[in-house]
Amino acid sequence: MSELLLNSQHGHLSASQRIPAIARPFVSERAAKTLDLVEKFVEEECLPHDEVYIRQIGETTQQRFSSHPSVIEDLKKKAKELGLWNMFLPKAHFKEGAGFSNLEYGLMAEYLGKSRTASEATNCAAPDTGNMEVLAKYGNDAQKKRWLEPLLAGRIRSGFLMTEPQVASSDATNIEMTIKRDGDSYVLNGSKWWSSGIGDPRCEIYIVLGKTDPNNSDKYKQQSVILVPHNTPGITIHRMLSVFGYDDAPHGHGHVTFTNVRVPASNMVLGEGDGFKIIQGRLGPGRIHHAMRSIGAAEKALEWFLARINDERKKPFGEMLNKHGIMLDRVARSRIEIDAARLAVLNAAITIDESDAKGALKEIAEVKVLVPQVNLDVIDRAIQAYGGAGVSQETPLAAMYSNGRTMRIVDGPDEVHLLQLGKNENKRGPAHKKRLEAQKRKGEELCRKYGIEPKDPLYLGRSTGEGKSKL
């Protein structure tokens, strides 16, 4: 057995052997075999090549956003040979994908989340995954031919433009970019930021959310999604935004303005007023992808944590870190939290598979809040174990923390999901109140049946004439 795959005191337990029991009935034999291939590819190929990728990007800003590391193409070739390509498109809705369910791909995405290169190497990287889902589900034949086919083949990349700097974009109905019909064209004006993927020199198409009908009485019918080629006149990319100093080159997240950007009317996706429906459909499965990749990142952080506390060269206060109870406590808590979070995500994936993203709103919201926080907590414990090395470029942990913290904002901040969850849960309040009151009344009736006088819990001596109890 290759040392690159060792993961237990017994040698190696394959990914398919480690599928949680609750999920096994939903995983096909083909998916289980593919999962083992994904694990082997990530551990033996992608993770060792991550360092090459980082070095090939370069150091200056100009180098970083004009580069296309050749190692990616080498890994993509190997992934295609192994059949590890476009696994993300769920079989229930798309003929273009590899034919896996959301659950099955979710298990694979966990391993992809451990590596810098793995998602792109298998053509399963954001924002392309969500953009391809939009085109596959809502695009017409011409749009699929022009943009989906090269994206599925990995020949080009794409950008996703939704968030705006001047409004509270956590509420997508606030967006202000205008999309106005002018003859056989649409004209776009406005500003976007956190525009994922637009820094990549291979990014050729933007999926843009804007307003075609800002005065519509239904605020969810005001928005539309349109396709904008990257070289359309009037587009200005001002800068790439960093996250705690990390720029996510070469893909990046850009601040861009549109000034009288004109595109053919045929670039409208589905129809005017369908933008909110399209975006919600895009974000549902995408949140599962993010969550499972975050689970993979947490597992990677725990691996680094365990490696540090078993390093015989490092003995604070004369003992290895694994002899200090506080470290073992942190390891145990990390194991519990990761396993619990994974089950929550897999449950959400199963719910999507059995209905759709709309039918899994509660489960998606739960994991959107839970998983990023678990990921951050585990990474933070690993950082603490490494001390100064943990917050430096000496380990991947600092960059992982930066990315993990972003996930509490990406695809809707925690507050949005908590508010939605709280409101929906509170709808059950009146029913619970009625049930509890009915149970209390029945309890009082039963007390009388058995010759017992019911007592008011606030006035314990009331039934015997003792008056108000002293508290």
C-alpha cells in the first residue's frame, strides 16, 4: 500500500469503506468505485501537485492573474483517463453529467475539498459548476452549443456576477444593475464585485444577474439572468479583491463595471423575470458542493493537527503534544463535529435527490450555517497546535482558514439562513402551544380520575389551602 494513502493504524481504509452507514443504501456500486478512484487521485496526484501549482502561478499580481499553470492540464488529462470528469451534474436532471446523484457527488466533493487543484482537475470547480447547471437546466440549444459544451470539455472557464458593492446584496432583490431591451439587444449598466472567476485568462463568459423590470409589483419577478461574453465593449475590471490578503489567483473575485454593455437579446437565459428562480436553482446544489468541500478541508486540518501532536521533534514542557489532555480533547471534539456535520450535509443531499432544492430549503440552510463554523473551529485548533507555523505560509492552515471564513458569507450569510430557519420553525409554534395545553388539560383530568387534585405549579400549596408557597 502506498504511503500516500495511509489513513489509519491498520494501513488504509478506502473511501467507500468509510461511507457513513446511513448513506450506504443510497450509493450505487459504480459511485462507490468512483469514490475510491477520487480518493486515490486526490491523495496520490492532486495534493502532491498542489505545491507545483502554487509555484507556477508566480508571485507578482501580474503573473498571478495571467498564469495558467501547466500542471492543471496534466492533472485534467489524468482525471479524464480515470473517468473523473463532470461528476457534479446530478443524474435526476441532467443528461450532460456523469450520472451521479447529489449524495454520490457530495461524497466525492469531500475529497476534492482537500486539494487546491482537485476540483479544477476534474472540471468540478466553482463557479463553473453552478454556471454549467444553469446552462444545462435553463439554456436553449444555441446557448448550450456556444457555452456549455466548451465548459463541459474544460476548454474555457466562466464567471458569476451577482453581488453589488452599493447595496445589501444578501437580499438579491436589492440588486440595481439594469438590463434594458433595445431592439434586438439588451444594454447593461451597473457595478458588480465578488465576481467569481473573472480574473482567469481562460474566463470567456459571464453569467450576470440584473433587473429588467424594476417596477414589477412582484419583487421576485424583477430580475433576469443574461450571458455576457468577457470581451464585450464597456466592461471594465477594476481590481481583484483579496480575502485576508489571499487573492485566489488566477481565478480571483473581481470588482467590475458595465457601461452601456450591449449583448444580443438571444443571450437572455430562459426569459425576462426568471432570474430569481434561476439563481435559487443554481445555489441549492452549489451549497451542498461548498459544504462537502468544507468537510474535506476540515478533515485535512485534522490530519495536520494529528501530525503535529505526533511530531517527536516538538516537545513543549518535555512531552509530545499528544500527552497533553487539552490537545486530545480538541481532537475528540473535532472528530465529533466533523462526523455530525457530514451527516447533516448527506441528509440535505438525499433530500434534494428525493425532491429538489426547493424541497430541501431547511436542510440546505442548516448545513450552510453549521458546516463553515465546524470547518473554522477545526482549522483554528490545528493552527493553535502549530503556533507560529500555523498562521504563516509554512502550513496550508492560514489560507484554509481564510477560505473557510468566507464560506459564512458566500451564497448567503449565516444571518439570512438563520432568519429563514427561525421564521419557518416559529410557524410550528401555535400548534406546539395547542398540543402542550391539551396535554396539560388531559393530565389534570387524569389526576382527578385517580383521585388526585391537580396543583398549580406556581402555587404548590393551593389545593390543600396552605396558600402561596414560599420560594
